[in-house]
Amino acid sequence: MKRIYLNENENENEKDFIIERKEKQYKFPKLILIMRSELYRGMFLSVTEDKSNKVTDYSELSDKSFQIIEYWIYSNQIKDDIQITKRMIKSIKRGIDYFQLNQTNPNLSDLLIKKLNNQNYQEFQIKLQNQNQN
């Protein structure tokens, strides 16, 4: 799954579903959404006349929160260069509920809290070093 995300230009044909949000389009393979989200599993596997390959996202997540969820869907990881805040964790938890994401191991909420704690620890260490230098 991570390969599909990281090589997005090479694998455009594998991405057969679009989530539209705030005038942007995010492309996903239906198979990955079926595996990772109860919401999309129900939508794709139910017997309906609607064969649309596009949906509009009304989750009201920030772009950054949505991108964290998007990356996690593919990789089960959080990007190293992302700065997490308590507010973002609350927003992403709402996104997890909205998209009915399967909370497999590692759990996204737990990973976010761990990353926030690591960030806070690193910031504390830097402040401590600066105080010791003065």
C-alpha cells in the first residue's frame, strides 16, 4: 500500500476512486479503502445502482489532518516531518470516526499521541540545553 502512495505518478491506474475536498481531489484505489475503512467497504460492497467513482468529503477536517489520515491509510505510519498538536489529534480522531477507519495495529490515535509526546520531550530537551548554556 505504501508503494502505491509513494509512487503515485507511476500507479495512477491503480487509483480508481476520488475523494473531493475543498477543490482538491485525492485519488485512492478502491481496494485499499475497502480494506481500511468500514464506510467505504459498505459503500463499495453494497448492491446499489450507484457506480460512482467519486465522493465529496464533508468531514470538515483540515487539509493537514486529512493528509495525515491519507498517508496512514497507505502506510500505517505517520510522516516524520509532521508536527502534531493536541488540536490536530482531536480533529484526526473525528476523522477516524467519520471515515470509520479500521483501527489496526498500530492504532493511528496512539501513534499521534506518541509522536506528540516525543515532540514535547524534544522541545523540553532543547529548552533545557539553552538554559544550561546561559
